[in-house]
Amino acid sequence: MGKKIDHIGVAVRSIKEVLPFYEKTLGLTFLGEEVVESQRVKVAFLQIGESKIELLEPTSNESAVAKFIDKRGEGIHHLAIGVDKIEDRIEEFIKNGIPMIDEAARQGAGGANIAFMHPKGTNGVLVELCEKRGGGCS
Ligand code: CMX
């Protein structure tokens, strides 16, 4: 099903503060940042091989990422798997009783189609399905 790890999402309080670690210390290439209003986050992408690291900074206290940081502190937030035919994958999971947060794909960063699976159905890992049609994933 999965083509590769598209990206790993990392929850941070401030992208500006952590960026030097990823760019200068680790030497990764900064690809750009954008605000995803619907998720109340600002995101920044760094390339690592064929995959990316996505830094997630909450833009509101109500953001899922703000709640995550309050509860668990900064750190790895989700694993995004690149897929084809995301609607078929979602349908298949629903049919098999796998709990989905998103029961239909929605738009993420860069105009990609994304859907989150609930961590209660994945042994504690927030998994994002991510289908690119010429865009990025968030
Ligand atoms: N990874 C693993 N488990 C997580 C988690 C995460 N990122 N976030 C929450 N959980 C766990 C909690 O620890 C909790 O577990 P327990 O019941 O065992 O304590 C459970 O999920 C419920 O967590 P909660 O704090 O009560 O939070 P909510 O139920 O309100 O929300 C979740 C949790 C996953 C449904 C919500 O964060 C969500 O819908 N996430 C998907 C959207 C998202 O994360 N958007 C931000 C990124 C967007 C982007 O990349 O563009």
C-alpha cells in the first residue's frame, strides 16, 4: 500500500527556534513553510533523502498540535505514508473496522490529499495517509 515514508511530523513550539538545528547542525535542506489554516498550524519542510521532516508549530491553543505539546511535550507527532488512490485506501480501512480520524481525504499543505488514522487503531502512532498530485503533504 505505502510507497515510502513521505515525511515525519515533529511538533515544536517555535519553528524559528528549532530550524538552525535541522538546517545547520544536521545540514538538511529547508524547502519552505506555509500556514495550514484548517489545522491551525504553521509547517516547515526539510528534505532528508527521498523523505521529509515536517516541523509543526501551533498557531492557536486549540490546535491538535498545541494539545499534543501540552500533554506530551515537543517531539515526534505523526508518520506520513505516501499512498496512491487514497480514497480506496480509506474505504478499505473503514470496511475493515480501522478507526479513521478523516473518513474522506482533505487538503493538506501544498494541495496534497491527506487523511489521518486514529492512534487507537494503530498501536499508538498517529498515521497520515498522503497522496501527492504534484503537491506536498502535511
Ligand atoms: N500520536 C499518538 N497518540 C496521540 C497523538 C499523536 N500525535 N495525539 C493524541 N494522541 C493520543 C493521546 O495520547 C490520547 O491517548 P489516551 O486516550 O491513551 O490518553 C488519545 O490520542 C486522545 O488524545 P487527546 O489528547 O484526548 O486528543 P483528542 O482526542 O482531542 O485528539 C487526535 C487526538 C489524534 C484525534 C487529534 O490530535 C487529531 O485529530 N489529529 C489529526 C489532525 C492533526 O494532528 N493535525 C495536526 C497536523 C496537521 C498537519 O500535518 O497538517
